[in-house]
Amino acid sequence: MAEAKTQLFDNDLQELAQLFKALAHPARLQILSFLASQNACFSGDITEEIPLGRTTVNQHLSELKKVGLVQGIVRGSKTNYCLDNKAIELLEKSGIEFLSKLNKSNCNDC
Amino acid sequence: MAEAKTQLFDNDLQELAQLFKALAHPARLQILSFLASQNACFSGDITEEIPLGRTTVNQHLSELKKVGLVQGIVRGSKTNYCLDNKAIELLEKSGIEFLSKLNKSNCNDC
DNA sequence: AAAGCATGACGTATTTTTACGTCAAAATTA
DNA sequence: TAATTTTGACGTAAAAATACGTCATGCTTT
């Protein structure tokens, strides 16, 4: 019964646009940058780095997670976030200056 | 007298986010793709390629122009659009599969 | 000059995104 | 066990993006 809503665009285009959308906010870029420079990556630490409220930062984290750029696992009462494979690959391959300058790091906890 | 509205984010981050935002819509990616494959690039031709109304496509073109990915010059009653340097550079350097697969072309009219 | 195209500007309804407050749950600490 | 922390879920107001219709302008054709 679900509407078969006609696809206007190619799937690849749509997916790529989705990825770019995730990168299209300075807070999210800053989060990626921070995660790339850190091994430990508590949710709380990230919050302190970003000039926005905690819940907003959390929301941005969710979006990064949704497109597979970031990964988060629960450790007791805290949550550890780190770059997911997709992000690391992107950082490595991308010719985009900002991204490639980031150090890719492996979270030693994820 | 203008409010000195405090900057929340670094300028570079903001600018890069702006660029990604321009890439964050399938229609705009398709426009870039089309322009990259064409030498001639009438506004009208583009409109026919994209499954959206004319004015909407025009709006997307404006956004691409705003961030310097696309360039348009008036030729009589028509307007020629083509990739701007920024886009060509991006296509060349980017490790992002979709982008680097596009052929960069020079509009022979711009 | 008149009629017909191609474009861009402008206004606008709808949908998304953004930012944040409040709540509830799970885990730590006291 | 009670108080505190840390976090995610949910709701929501405000701002931005999206898609289009309409109008005006400036070329082309006729």
C-alpha cells in the first residue's frame, strides 16, 4: 500500500548528494576535523569543541552517523564516537584540501 | 551601525560547508555532470535534462554560480553556462568517484 | 513593428534543516 | 540507595531550501 513515489533522480546521484549534505554544515565539518585529530572521542568532548548546544551537536552527530561517516559505541554511561571507514576513505582520497589535511586516526576504543 | 554578528565558525569551515551545500542536491550534481559532458551548454538544454521545472533549474544554476562552480554568459537571447575553474579543479582533484569520472570540458563559448 | 522565445527576478506555499528545551533512562559516584 | 552525570529521544519555533507560477525584459523572427 506504500506509495511508489516516482524517482526523479538516479540513485547514485541521490546518495552522493546525501553525503555532500552531511558535509554541508560547518559544525559537522568541525566534528569530523576534531574526530580525525583525536583518538579518544567522547560525546562530551565533542560538545565542548563545538559552539552549539549539546542537543544540537548530538543531532549533527546523528546525521554523520546516518550517512556512515561516523560511528559511535556506548561505553558505560558515555558514548565514544569515531570516524567510520567511509570518512577515513573520503579523507584519504579526497583532493579537497581541508579534508585531506586532516589526520586520519583510529579510535582505540571502537 | 551594522551588527557585528559574532562568528560561530571558522571562515574556512564555513566556506567549505557552503561548497558542499552547493553539491548537496541531485539536480545540481546532474547539472554539473551534464555541463562536464557538453561543450555547448544553453540554459534551455540543461532544463530539458533535469526533471524539474524551468524556474527551479534556473534557481539551482544560480546557486552553482554563487559558489563559483558554474559560469554563465549571455549570448543574445540565450545564456551559455559552463563549468567554472573551481568546478574543473574540483573534478580533477577530487577522489570522489562520481566527480572524477566526469570529463572536464571547456565551453568553447565562455 | 508585432509576435514569439529564452531568461532572470520576484513572490510564495511546502518541506527540511537547525537549534534548543525538556524528559527519561542508564550508569557512576557519593 | 540517593544524587549526579551522560546521553538519546521527543517536541517545537524559527530559519532556510525547494519547487513553481507569474511577470518583465530583451532578443529574434516574421
